[in-house]
Amino acid sequence: MSDVKTDTAKVFWSGRSQAVRLPKEYRFDTDEVTIRREGGTVVLEPVKQEADEWAWLDTLEPFDDDMVKAALDRPQDFGPGRRDADIKFPE
């Protein structure tokens, strides 16, 4: 016997779209979900939000003063002020 919990949800019409009223314990913490069929099963999954893609930045340690100085002192070899004559391409 399966240990998967099952509940019942109401299916209704909202305008010309069919909708499902999810019980509280099944609510999503997102504005969008992806939907797909797997055989006779319909699977809903939260869409990964952009903020989640950048969440790893919160795990970085702050840059130390030496790193900031090295980055600021580095000669810029690209960008809006570059001169094409300064760029060397392999032949």
C-alpha cells in the first residue's frame, strides 16, 4: 500500500478556463506553476522564480579590501571607452 497522502479538491469553471481549488496544505508559494501530463496524472510544479536563481549570491562572503583594490586598479581592456586599435586578435 502506498504512503502517499491523497485528498480531494474541487474542480470548477472560471470564465472559459477550468480551475482547481487547492486545499490549504497544497498551496503554492509562487504566482506560476508548470503543468505536464505523466500518463493519466497531471503534475503541477512551482516555476522557479528569478530571485531563486540569484539566491546563491547571499552565501558569498564580502570582498576584502585587497580584492576590491585589485579589481579597481585592473586596466580595462573592454567596454564603451575602448579603442579598437588596442584590441589584438589572433591571426
